[in-house]
Amino acid sequence: MASKIEFVEYIADQLKSAGVITYRKMFGEYGFYCDGKFFAVVCDDQLFIKITEAGRKLCPDLPEAPPYKGAKNHLLIEDIEDQELLADLVISTCRELPEPKPKKKKEKK
């Protein structure tokens, strides 16, 4: 079951205090970016955030689950109403994630 765009937009709004939040459709679901860093996915109207040490320390009781078959476990965010905690989690997570690789320029022929 694909995620509803209304849910995706709601998640983006909930996370707005964490930084510049963008999302894009990926494999029928949605990938989320904060200040250019890929940090989460929404699959089947559920939010999954990458696992980092800082994120795990901040939210030690969050369950882990793969967002889709064959994926690594992510933190499954069941309470999406606490904007402050969500923002803190995203900021902490993104601090540990590597900077995005620069896009290669296409050569003109």
C-alpha cells in the first residue's frame, strides 16, 4: 500500500523546525531529506528514521523495523505528534550522517 501524499506532507510539516525538510518519491514511497541529507523514509504511511547512536540515545525505547522487505532496520516512529522530540531526533540523526556526495556534472558532447 503506497503512502498518501497528505501523510507525507503532514510529516514534512511536523519536522519543519529541524531544518530544510524536503521529500521525493522513491520506489513508490517517499524519501526525506534535512538540509540535503537523506535521513528517513515513509512507507505505508509510517515514518522510519535511520538509526544512529545519537538517535538511539535520545529515543532508546523506539522499536526498530525495516521500512520495506530487504531493508536495514530503521527507527519506527509511532508518535508523530511530538514536534519537538521529532525535530531533536532528526537533528541528532543528521549530525551523524555523512554529507551528501556532490552530484557529478554531465559532460556536454
